[in-house]
Amino acid sequence: MGFEPEGAGACPLGFSASDSKMLADILVLDQLRDRIATALAVDLSPLGCVAGQERDLEDFLESQDDDPESRAEAERQWRESAAADEAAWQRPEGLRACLRRLLAALDSPGGLASLPASLREPPPPGSVAFPAPTLSETFGLPEEYFAAGAFRSDVSDLLRMVEWAIEQRAPRVRITVA
């Protein structure tokens, strides 16, 4: 996962507790991000503004046949990807406010401690005998990521990056995943 501040150069800060891959998964999986937002009663929509890896038109053309129809499809996909990456830029103050609300919710009584249990899929009706699937089973995320504090640490590290960008007077920032 990456962080880009517009016009401020590369951010010198990074993630201290993990490689941020699990946080990236949370940000790009709308269903999981929405369940966390619901469980903690906090709006996480700014965290859903994520850019992919920027690719040139040639990257899209490589996977297509060499005919006009395939080229047109590759160009369409490239334009859509570029538009989505551009739409991922946002004001750092809004992202900072979102991250602060998320950290406050995590630090509230029952916040982080109850999060893994509240993210489990409810059992299907009539199947009371089976336990609800774990986060790992549902989303491929180990519950230890939340229980050991790595999720909170990743969110806190991202907040520090955003605050650094604000200090550098970056007009826009974006989160990127490859």
C-alpha cells in the first residue's frame, strides 16, 4: 500500500507494525470496510477512495489481441483506470478527520476488542449448531491482525502520513494499492 501527497514529494513515513497488505485489503473490499464502519458506527467512505497501480496504455494493450476492436477495448479500460485513479485524490483534511474518528472508535470501550467478533458472518437461519465463520474464513484476514493491535497501528501510521502531508501543504492526497 502506498500514500501519495500531491506536490509534497515522497512521504518519508511508513507503516511500523505490518507491511500494510491487510489494511489495503480492508480498504479495497467494500463489504469488509462497510462492516467495520457499521460495527464501529463511523463513516469510512474516505478510506474507500483508493487508486490502483498506474499503468500505461501499452500495459492494457499487452493483454489484448492485435485487432481494432481489442485495441478499442484496451483504450476504454485504460481511460476508466486513469479516471478511477484521478478520482482517488482527496483533500487531506477530510481523510485526517476520518482516520481520527476511526481511531476514537477503536479506542472506545468495546471498540477494537469487539471488532473481530462483530465482523463475523451471522450464521445462516436454522444453523445454530455451527459457529459463525471467522474473519479468516470470510475475508482471508487473521483475527490476530485486529487483536494484536496491528490494524490500529496501521490506521495510526496512515494518520501520521496524512498529517505530514498537511504540514507540507499538500492540496490532495491519495492511497494507492498495487
